[in-house]
Amino acid sequence: MHGMPIPRFDSFYVGAAALYVLALVSELGFGQLRFALLAGGVATHFVGLLARANAIGYFPLTNKFESFYTFAFAVFGVLLIAHRSPSRVHRVFLWSVGALFYAWTLRFDRGAFFPPPLMITPWYPLHVPASFVAYALWASCAGAALAALGGDRSPGTLRALDTHAFWGWCIFSVSMIFGGAWGYVAWGAYFLWDPKVVWSVVLWLFYSGFVHLRHWPWGNRPGPKSVLALVGAAVMLVAYVGTSFFFKHGSHSFG
């Protein structure tokens, strides 16, 4: 860990978790409260992020806890946007992804830590959050794909499959530009043969092909497109979780 630990903010953590669980209960029972509960959870989650940012005076993405905590925020934020999705499978899948990463944070120290020098650059808080938003949109794309494979091929579900993949690709493209600028400032190079960088390029190339499927004869068929969306989600997990947490010698690895 870098720097000294500072006080935890468990009240925001527990409060957001409780609201997210109640949102799921509403989803499965009386859906009219779903949006309000989810919005309350996202707002509480955001305040928790602001509290950590205020405590360290910088963007709160300095350790394993904050990485998963922020990504879960991005997922629930996308779910809030996609709350009108016609598919319950799509919505519950997104909720499950957010809840999984939120719960995974319990494995880590919830104390906040001051950022190391390599993170103190304007490019870092532009690059990483944009990546997380793109990942969350691709998780939503995978949820819509599961719904389509399960038989829900309504216009709303198929539209989410396409538009969330497209906007994820657009935002990730911008994130890679910011990441290249950060890499030049931090390591003196726009590109490194680093697991995270290489897999990010693989991920970008995959979704570059995915968003152009409509130009192929079979590209608009929901079945093949949905399978590819799930493959993309697997590639995304390798690029995010695998390279940051299991490739211990990469420049992006958390200790």
C-alpha cells in the first residue's frame, strides 16, 4: 500500500449496499419502487466516493478496494440509465455484476490511501473512470445478450445490445487516448508491452469488430451477435481483473 491509511467511510458503504438490495427486492416483487431505491443507492455510493476523494485530496482509485468499489458504481449507474429495459434478465444481470464487485470489496482493506506519484497526473482520473464506464456498458451489452439468447428479442433488448456496445467502444477509445498520454507522462512511452496495455488493445480491437457486425451478412442475427457479446465480456474481465490482479509484474498491477 502507498501512503498512510485514513479513516473508513463504512456508513456510506453499508447504506448503498442496503439500498441496492432493496432495489433488487423491488425488482422481483413490486417494481414501482425499483428506480427510487436504485437511485438512492447510486447517490449514496457517489457520496462515499466523494468522501474518500475529499479525504485524500485526489480521485479515489488508489487500491484494490477502490477499484472494485468504483467499477460497481459505474455498473449501477448504467443500470440506473437502463432501468426501463424491457428485459428483467438484462436488469438483474447488471445488478448481479454490480453486486458481485461490490461484495468482492469485502476481501480488501476499506481504508483509503494517498496516491503514489505515478497517479498524480490529470490523465489518470480521466483514463480510469472512462474505462470503467465502458466496461459497465459492455456488461450491460452482455446482459442484453443473455436476454436475447433466452428468447427476449424485443426491439428494446436488441437496441441495448447494439447501443451499449457502441457507446462502450466510443468511451473506451477516448479512455485509451487518455491512457496513452498518462503512459507517456508516467513511463515515457505511449505504449508498453505490459499485460494491461496489450489486453486493452485486444479488447478495443474486439469491440471495434463487434460494432461493425451490421456490415456483415450475418451480423444482425441476434444469436451470433449475442454469443460474441458474451465473449467480449470475458475478454473485458481478463483485461480488467486478470491483468490488474493476477499478472503481478505488470505496470498496472495492484500490490
